Amino acid sequence: MFRLRAHGVSLNLPMSFPIIDRAAITSIFESSVPTRPSWSPQGRCLVYSVARPDIATNHIVSDIWLLDTEYWATERIISGISGSDPAITWAPDGTRFAYLETADEKDRMVVVGLNGSTEEIDLSDNSHGRIATHPFFRTFTWATTNDLLLYTAYNAPPAAKNDPVVDPRNDGDSLGEVERIRLWIRDLKAPRSASPISSDGYHSGTGIWLENNRAVAFVSNRSGTEEGLVSNLAQAFALWRVDLGTNSERLLADGLGPVVSPTNRSEEDQIAFITAPSIGPHADVMALETMASDGSSRRALTSTTHHAVSPESAPAPVPDDSWIVVSAEGTQSILLRVRAGTAPLKINHALPHATLPSVDSISGAIACVTQSATVPPEIEVLDANGGSFWRSQHQEISTGAVARTWSIASADNTNIQSMALTSDRKPSGIILWPHGGPHSRTTEEYRPDIEAVVSHGFDVIQPNFRGSAGYGREFLLADRLDLAGGDYQDCLNALDDWITTTGQEALPTFMTGRSYGGYLTAWAIGHTNRFSAAVAVNAVTNIESFYALTDIPGWVKWEFGGTPLTQRRLIHERSPVRYIKKATTPTLVIHSAEDRRVPIAQGLELHAALRDSDVVTSFVRYPREYHQIVEPAHRMDLVARTLDWFVTHAS
């Protein structure tokens, strides 16, 4: 043992705890992130973007790379695009592609020829506001005639801001109180010629061209009940169609649950889309359906009881009339080939987490992002059956982490799968790290934050507690009306099983989580003193006040079966702040300043309750951040600060 002074307190720390290596953490978070491959309509080549975070400048820039599959040669053809994951679209003839540049408060379409030429087209327009780039509604697609662009943009802001603001909308985290997102068409041959094609008064997006550019299909919620758009399927999203000759709109497809993620097989005017069985949880099991462009011949290709198709990756059409979709299967994200009248066929890919498929319309080759919990993401090209042709090499990280998944049965015989990330040396401590949601899941996706923590000598335990996605709908709904009940016990059981199995009873344990993971962390410190320290990030802490502040009040109605007026007792009983007077665990509270999903008042309530209960605590606020913490310097600081808190309070 040795002694050091941290924050003015003399501490006894195990010799095995390493000094926090900020340089090492920085290098992990500055690793490149390849994403979103896109095949040329004429085959043979594809483009993809690579994000490059920079901690010192606190910015992310992206490059665009071209892969020529005739020679399997790559070339970086564009550098320094502002932000990550820029929107990219191909010209129909395959000789050019375009990307969206949003730097300097200006929106520009940059057209890049495969011969090296570039051309900028100014997309700023007095008739609308900024281009809408959030992936859920983002549209940026060339028409087959080469002269039209379909995209999403906000309505133009009013000349004078409303003051006072009467009945303000709260439409979503990272969107904020914004003008409506609508679909627009611009004639690329005529400057400043943008025209809206979707009705005012509703958010509309995810548009696709139909019938040789005579119509557009798009997603919109016109039920009169709107909530936050981001990561929230608990809304009546439906598929609409607008005929461009008359600008007339009509409902194309709705259902018992949301209808999202449309794509089409243009030569047949066939649309594929993803549906959920009901409106309720913020995430759900999904099914793949198809129909004709006029709404006829609708049929389900998968069942929600068997395959949880992910809405995060739109279905990709294959030349043999099948579709490639991403399916959530436990901790894995697998590719399925789906065809009418036959059972879905799993595509063999070596790494367990595959997303964002794009299919070559000529050869049927599949490009996607593949990774594992210990292998960083790269672009991979698979043959039609899943054999690997090629994988990019943008990562320079040498990970020492080891991943293991295992399952245990709870007291009520519910099977709980968990994942542990460990280093190749003896650990200094164990961190329980539940995911958010609750209907998210721990996946075998590479996470820089987990990599950094494991490299500092911690085992990380991530349970897929009841309520997690990827295990069927019964399991998904198993924690409804019982938040912080069975799911919390599942987390403790997973931790206990790991400790017993590995013989690590003498090691200190810690707990952290964000959003619902933060809720479980805040709940834990009021119900046990087993943890040496805790860090709650963007945590829900008081359900009653949360209901009035969040952009998704429907989350409370669904998970608790009512509002604070109708379910006051249950909501009060399951609010973590009620139990903080029993807490003794040193707890760091971290919150995003602009979080509308879980507003910062939730973190302040927890911090105040801890302080008033004489619990060691501190509060950190990240300016400019919404529910997701995305700025590179903040992401790095969050991990370094968490490690410092755990090491400081490990004794």
C-alpha cells in the first residue's frame, strides 16, 4: 500500500491501481471511426467516411475514402469535412457523388467526380432554415434525372423570436424547441429554387424517390401527439406519399406501432420498411414488411416474435429480390437475408457486430461496418454468402481487452446474459456498468470508454437485464411497472456471479451508468453500501419532476402505467432521490447542460440530496451537450474523471 493526497484527502490505495494516463485515454478516443459505406449505382466502387476526433481542438473532422473493387485499392479523396458521418449520395450514372458540408454556419452540397473534379452548390435558402442532419430523419438523395436533390431542412426561423413563448414545443433532445423538419426539393440547375413538398405543422423525413421521381415516400407522425424524435419509437410514425405533380399527400402505410426506415428497389418501385407491434416502449422488436409504391400488396417478411430487426440500418435491396437487414440477437447484431416465402437466412460474418449494410446492385456484394467488443470498427466487404473479400485498415489501436459473455438464471428463472470486459492482467477493481434505456442493450460493439477503463486495470460487467432489447418481446417488457426491481437485481446477480466465478471477492466494486444506467446507479447508492464509489451520468433521479421536464413524458406513462397524478405511489416509490438519505457511497454526478431527454435538474436534485445527506459528492456540467455526450474533449474527460473518482475512493 502507499499513501497519496487527492483533493486534499489522505488515501490508502492498493499498489495495483495505475496512475490515470490521460495521454493513453486521448489516443484511444482519437482513433479513426469508419462508417456508412455506399456503393456506386453502377457497381465496382464504393465510398465511406472516416471520422477523426481531435481532443485538443475539441472537433471532429471526416474524410471520404474510395474503394475500387477491381484492384481492391483505397484512396482518400476528400479530407477535413466538418463533423462526423456526413450525408453522402451518388449521382445515378455513378460518375460522381456528393456530400453535405455544414461548416461555417453554411450548408453546401459538394459534388465530387471520380475524375477528381469538385463543385460546390450553396444550399442556403431564404425559404428554409438549416439542413436537418440527425440520422433518424436525415434525407439527402439525388434523383435519377441527375438534376433534383431531395433533402430535409428546418422551416425558416421567424423574423422575430416569440417573447413571451406560449405553449412551447419540446420536440426532442439535440433538436430542442425547433422549427419543423420538412422535405424539400431543389433543382440543381437553378440556384435558390428549393420547394417544400411535405406539409407544414409536422416533422417529416427519411424520404425516398418513387416512380422515376414522380413521387416521394417519407416518414411522419401526424397523430397530434408528438414527443422527442431521437431514439424514441413510441410515436405514431407512418409512411406517407406525396405526388409531385399535384403536391397531394396521402397515407401510404401505418400500423399498430410505428412505421419507419423506408427504402426502395427503384427498378420495381417496391418499398421495404420496418414496423413495431404497438406504440409503447421507446424501443421495440421490429418486423420487415414490403409493399408496392402505391401502398398495395403489403406483406410481412419477418415476424416480431422471431427476429428483432433494427431500425437503425435501413433494409438494403439485393439483386436477387431479397433484402439485407440488421437483426438484434442478444449481444450481437447480425445480418439477415430476407426473402418473401422463406425463412430469414443468417449471413456469415466473422465479427459479431455488423451494421449499416449497403449492397452492390450489380454483384450483390455486401459492404457494412463490422466490429467486436475488442476489435474496433472497420468497413468490410462480404460476398453474397458472407465470406470476407476485404476489410479496411484505419485503426491503430492495439487492445489488450478480453470479452466474455455468459448467462445465469435469476431467482424467477429468467435467463440473463451479461458481458465482461477484462484486461490480460490481474484487475484492481470491478465496475458494474448497466446500459441505458431500459430497452437498449449491451452489444459486442467496440467502445473507447470501456477500452480506456479496462486498460487502467478494471473489469467491466455489463448485464443485459430484463427489459433489454435483443431477447424477444416478452423479455423486453419484463421490467414494465417494475423499474429498479427485477432489472436492478439482475445487475447485482451478474456482478456477484462474476466475483464468485473469478474469485475476486477482495476487490473493490464500483458502479456507473448513463441515462437509465444512471437511474440504476442512483437507485443502488440508496439501497446498498457495497460500492466503493459511483458515477451517475445524465441520470433519471426523480420520476415525478422528470415527467414534467422531459421531451418524452410518454416514457413515464408506459413504464409506470400512468402519470404522477394516476400512479403517484409507484412513481414515488421508484424515484431514487427518495432513498438518498440512506446513502453512504461517494458519488460523482455528471450532467449535460442542454439535455432535454433527462434535463439537468435531475442531476442537480441528486447532487443536492447527496450533499444534504453528508455524502461525499461532486457535480460536473458539460456545456453544449445534449443527452448523448459527443464532443471529443468531454468524452475523454468523462472517462478520465470517472477513473479518478474511482481510484480516489477505492479504499
